[in-house]
Amino acid sequence: MFAEISIRGIFQLIIGMILMFVGLNTIRRQKKIENPKTLIKGKLLYARHVKEKDNHGFYRQYYYELHIECKENGKKERYVINSMDEYKSGDTVEIMSDPSKNGELKVFTKSKTPVIGQWVMAIIGLFIFLTPFAKIKFGEMYLAALVAPICIAAGIGLLLVYLREHKRVLEAIEAEVVGVLKWQKIDLGKDGQKKHKAATALYCPVLRYDHENTDRIRRSRGHSNDPSMYPIGRKVSIYKDKNSGEILEDRPKQSMALMGVILAIMGFIGAATVYFQV
């Protein structure tokens, strides 16, 4: 079969393998962050709140410098770690080594980072990689032969994710937007002046909410290109997983399950078409 693949097909194989490698490798690194082998428990001694506003009232810096004391092998060690979320003195904090930042220590949180973009990249890579083989095997039906199993896998994957998230026992918590962080990459020019690297800025709301009768602050994981989306004082709902204590900023949407069903049905229809045509 390899002898029948054209030069163009060989390039498709190479491009497909590169996309699959990059996508899957990023997913693997993210899973390592979410499920670290070693966690170090420590006690927060104190936190320094670092914040700085620009002339338009947007925060350009907003984080907490945590001073944490841990006991390792019978010895007390102190670490200074930056965090997007607020912690109070005396809180137990778990820290971990971040493999994506050369082992730099960070606060461990139970929240999971979406990797939809990385999965899309890997699936596109798989599609490109299989295209030369599908053309040889199925001829004019190659497109349907490729899309059908991908749709089925994507549909079932979305349904499983929705069902897993739907099982959570969530408690709604009212939060208030108390500030907006403006994030924009900058470079130093030849004259030493700071210049914006990206024309478009991202705006992240800073949320205040009640945690066990104590006000807590967290920088939202959501963002927008439009700062008017986050007026100061706006009330939003966030959610606490009663079993894990994880704070979520959204519930699982039924549209995810609906999209999963639609993709799976399309995939099975496509597979049936290929089966009866070949």
C-alpha cells in the first residue's frame, strides 16, 4: 500500500504525524499537571497581594504572593509561589512541580484545563495522516470513510464528558465582579520602551465570593476581548463541587450532549453509507 502513495501523500503523512504528535503531547503534559505524582502539603504563613492598575482602571497585575511552609523529610522548608486565587493565613496549600515550566513549583488546584483545541489538532492530524490510505482503499468514498469514525468517536467522547460532569454535586455560589485584569503581551523596543506585542487585549474578571463565611477572591479563568462584558458589580454564578471542593465557573451544558448525539448519528449514517457502497 505504501508503494501506491504519491509524493503528495507522503507529505500528508508527515504533516499528519506532526499535528498528532503536537496535540497528543500537549494533552499528555496537561494530564501530568492535573494528576501529579507528588504533592507537597504546606501551611500558608502569609500572602502579599500584588496589584497594579493602569490609567483606564484595568488591573495590569493581580496575583497573590504566597509564603508557604512545608515539612519535608523532617525539615521545614519555605517556598514563595504566585497564585491567581486568594488564600488565608493558616490554610493548607498543596504545591507541585509544573512539568510545563521546567519543574517550577505552583499551587495545585483540582480544576481541569479544557484541551479541546489540542484534541481538535490531533484529530485533524489523524485525518490528514489517513487520507492517502483512505483514497487507495475507498476511492471516491474516502472522505465519508474518514469522517464517519471521527464523528462517532467525537460524539461518544462528548457524551462521556457530559455524563461525567453531570454527576457532580454542585452548589451555586453568587460571585461579584470587583475588577478586570487586562492581559496583553508586551516587548521591549530598541529604545527600552515597552510596546504591545498583540493588538488585541484579553480581559479577565476578578471575582469575589463567599467561602465558608469568608470573602475570597479569584481571578476568573474566563476572558473576553470586550471589557464591557464585565462591568464592576455584576453578579455571576460560580459552582462548588461538594465532594472535591473544586470551584467551577460553569455547569455542564446540555448542548454538549446534544452535539455529541448529532455527531454520533452523523458518523453512523456515514459508516452505513460507506458499508453499503463498497
